[in-house]
Amino acid sequence: MDDRKKELLKEIVENYVKTVKPVGSNSLCKKLKCSSATIRNEMAMLESMGYIEKNHISSGRIPSEKGYKYYVENLMKPKDLTGEDMLKLQTIFSNKELKVNDAVAKCMEIISDLTNYTSVVLGKSSSDNLLRQINIIALDEQKIVAVVCTDKGVVENKQFILDKNTNVEEIVKTGDMINKMLVGTPIDRVSEKLEFEIKPIIAKKIKDYETVYNIFYNAFNDFLHHNTNIHVSGRVNLLKEPEYDDATSIKRIASKLEDESFREMVNSIDGNEDLKIYIGEESNFDDNVTVIKRKYKSGGEEGTIAIIGPKRMEYERVVSLLNYMVDKIEGAYDGRK
């Protein structure tokens, strides 16, 4: 990929993002100061390399998934936000009455309106809910229910079917012991405490300790899963994009936005990266979308924010908006009591 091909690919991506029309050689000649023959030859090479592809209804070319990825990783540059964009977000940062998660949700609503994409906030409290009590209740010889209660009055229960050889009385008795060791623990630290502090203790006391451990571990994971706050704005925005102009595409995307796996997709940022861009197939959501995600952590709260749009997305603007928002939110709340 030499400099001219890079410049050409950048122009094709950015032109297609703006116009939603395949890009022809004539429109690029003046911009790149090359002859039409040179542009056509370079475009043919980019196509053979897999960075652009021919649109069926036009002689022009559009970026391929590989082309978008190369653009994001090598050609995209941060875009300065307009004063209007910043002003709309600053009204949220300056509101001292808003809690972190509420401020994040309102900012993402604004970003959804500014970009016409779908926004998601998946937030969880890192300190608000402390374990008040967990009870293991035997329903019969093979069935039990674990009831989790927090100091905020949140209650969840989960049923378990035990193996025939499991001693239910021993499970209930061990549950009472574990309950005493966990009371007062922040909910999001329970799994860690179970693994490193409690598991070694119960392993010495009961034979079937793995069964008890798994019951508690699964009960708390289920609790966290159901009590994570999710806020989606602009669901219909994505459906208005030209890529989804037929009933089949609209139905497919709409059903995915409502599916339970949608929550898991948003929450699965790889590694420790602050920001991650998933294009097409790698989004694990839909082959024709891009998902841009970033984590936030401020004022004792943490979570994930995401923008979902077409692969033909304004990448530079979305990245700048998310980074600006997170930086301002963290600066506004980290010093507050």
C-alpha cells in the first residue's frame, strides 16, 4: 500500500460515507491531481487487494470490510468537534444534580441525535449494592433456590436442580456459613471473594464443595446480569440508514436490538483497551454494522458505552465524540464526594 493508494482509499471511504454513492474515477481525478487512467489503474489494484469492491448498480467502487478496517487502523485522524457539539454535551457536565450513570445516559442520547446512530449505555454500580443476605432454601430432595438480597432492597432468586447423590442438608448448612462470610461485600466483588477466600475454606470442610461453590457463583453472576442498567437511545435511527431499506433487513436488525445477546455483545470489550471498533462480522452483532465501544469509570461507577451504525459510519466524528464525553465525565465526577 503506497502513499497514492492510501490517499485514494481514504478519499473513497470518506466520499462514500458522505454521499452513500459508489465512487467513480472521474470524481477523484481533480482531488488527487491524477489522470483518469491512473485513478482507474490504482482502483483496480485496490480492488484486487480486497480494499474496495464494485457496486452492482454502478461502475463506481465502495469500501470493503477490509478497506474500512485499514482506514480505521491507518488513515483515520481525530476530528475536531464543532462548538455546537461540545456545547450540547457541556450542558450535561455542568449539571451538578445528575449522578454519573444518568449523565452518561443523557450524553449518549445527545450523541445518538447528533450522529443519527443507535447509542447504548451498559452501566453497573461498583459500590452501591452490598450483599445483605443470601439464603439457600431446599424445595425438595433435588431442588433448591438461592435468594440474593442487597442493602438497597434488590432481590433475585435462582433455582438449581441437584444431582441425586447430593446431600441437600449439607448444601443448606454450608450456604449459611458462606452467607456469614459474604455479608457486607460489594456485589461486584462477591465472585472474586468466593474464588480466592471462601473456596479454599469450604474445600477443607465439605466433600461436595464444588457443587456449593458453583451454586453461589452462578447465583451472583445471574444477579449481576439482571441488575446491570442498560439504556438504548435511537433504536430507529439505525433502521433509517439506506443499508436497511428493505423489510427483511429492518426486521433482522430490529429483532437483534431486542435480543438478550445484544447486552452481552455490548459488554464484551476485548482486553484492556479504552476504545475498540468492531466492523462487520467481528461485531458479533450483524455483518453490515459497525460497533464502536468504550469503557468509562468515574465517581464510583463504571460501564460501557457504544455507538451502533452502518459500516459506512462517520468514524472520526464518533470516536471524537465518545472520547470527549468520557474525558469530561471522568473529570467532572472523579473529584466529587
